[in-house]
Amino acid sequence: MQTAESLAAQLLSWYDRHARIMPWRVSPRDRAAGQRPDPYRVWLSEVMLQQTTVAAVTDYFHRFISRWPTVHDLAAAEDAQVMGEWAGLGYYARARNLLKCARAVVTSHGGRFPTSREGLLTLPGIGPYTASAIAAIAYDHPAAVVDGNVERVISRLYLVEKPLPAAKPKLTELAAGLTPASRPGDYAQAIMDLGATVCTPRAPACGICPWSHACEARAAGIQAALPRKAPKPDKPLRRGTLWLGHRDGAILIERRPDRGLLGGMAGFPGDGWDGQGGPAPADADWQDIGEVRHTFTHFHLILRVMTARIEGPPTRGELIPRHSFRPADLPTVMRKAWDLARALPDFP
């Protein structure tokens, strides 16, 4: 095995030629010329990229930056607007923490992100991975940044056959040993690019990999089989009901509790499939108009959608005038139910 210094140098040389272009990234050439990354953009992109691909995130990032170009702008945004823009990215707790973090940066740090990994870890929603990524990419600190791409690269480079997630501590230790003191920000992005474009999950392109000569898994002929992963349990199926009530154009909306699934978001009253809710929110002639399906991180969901004109006061939620109701602010599963109801000829 080559030294960590020579491996890092080879990877950085490859990155200088093949770095991906991303709207939040400063290219290695621009960085060498003295341009520094914007910590706000680095933070926003890293939060969005958790459990999501670059292709899926790019349009969201552009919309966020267009609406809220600075951390001050995001901190001052309305919760519902941010949640609405986030819809489709999933993991809504990340969106709630996004707002909490932006407001903490403004109120406690004068609008500047802490420069150290330790300081970044004090902010809401920033865990070890995100703190390392911001510290390395935005501030050029030699922090080991280990995402799924890096885990794959390291497991193959060092032939780590222990299955994930049990192998995470070992892979993090090995990744830290490779992180150079020189250009750690570029290196962090280089190894992630390597995993995303060359050392891919299936059919890795070993012939163009700058580390192919040092890769122990390739030497053993099992590179495509790594990293090994413990089998995942099947996702359970939940069923439930949503009630879409209306009166004179107004729509019945219920604000969800801050904690829990889809916490803090607007939605239609439900019957407890999510740990919230209860019986129908009003006495009415509820009509079954069909079902919507959605998959969350830990379960599949099928919801019956009921609609009715509400005559009396609802027991839950609030009737929102149609001109004040923004379907774009709904989480994806609620938007599916809205789209189903809107197809009806007599629905407002």
C-alpha cells in the first residue's frame, strides 16, 4: 500500500482535471486563485444532499438560493414557505432544523458560521458528518468527511469486508488517516466525486480510477461486492385516512405538532396513521374519492381520501380561504391527496 500522502496527491491531481461542476462548489482552479467557498451555500447543500442525490438537489438549491440568498434571509423566512420549498426532499426534520440552524447562526453568531468543527457541532441539526464537511470544504480544515460514497471507496481501497453499518467506525478511521493537511477541502470533494463517478456501487470504472493500482478489493477481484451491507428489514405498510373538508371555497387545514412525522407542516386532518389525529374533523357527508400511496423512510403508506362540504364548525383544523391556501406548502403526501381531490368537478 502506498503512503497516505502519495494517495492524496494522486487523488487531488485527478480532481483538478475531473471535478464536477456544482452550483455550490468552488472549482479547484478558482480555489487555487483565492476564491473561498460561501459557508452558507456549503451548509445548505450538505443538508440537502443527506440521503439525496446531486441531480435531485440541484433545482431545490437554486430555488432556495434565489428566494433566500443569505443565511439572514433564510432565518427571516416563514416556516411554511421553507417547508413548502423543501417538499419532495423528504426527511422534514432536516427542514425544521435548517430554520433553527439559520436562526441560531444569525442570533448567536452574528450571521457567520463557526469556523471550527467543534463550533459547528453546537448548531441545531449539524451532526458529525455535516460539521466535518463544512469545516473542510468552507474553511479548509483537515476534517475527515465520510458519506456513502467515501465509505464505498475506503471499503474497497482497504478491503474492509465487515458489513455496514458496523464497519462505519473503521471506515471513518481509515478515511481520517488519508485526509491530507494540504488542500483538505478539495480532497474531501475529490473523494466524494471519485465515489460518485468512478467507484460506483455497480460496475466501478476501475480502468480510469487514480487509486486502482492501490485498491486491495480490485486485487482480490471483489470490488463490486463491497461495501457489504447487513440486510435491511422489509418496510411495514400502514393504512389511514385523510379528510379534505371545504366550505365556500375555504379548505380545512390542520397545523401539525412541531415534533413527529411531518412536524410543523400544514396538512389535512388524518386518523392516526402518523401518531397524530383522530376521528373525522366534522359531521358531514364524506365521500371516498380514492387512495394515494407514499413511501417514507421507515414505512409504506396507503391513505383513503375523503371529501365533503362542511356545514358546521370543524372539531379540528381551520378553514383557510382559497386565496390564502398554497398547495405548494404541503408535504408531498398531502399534495398527492390534494391533486386527487382537485380532479373532481365539484371540488373548489
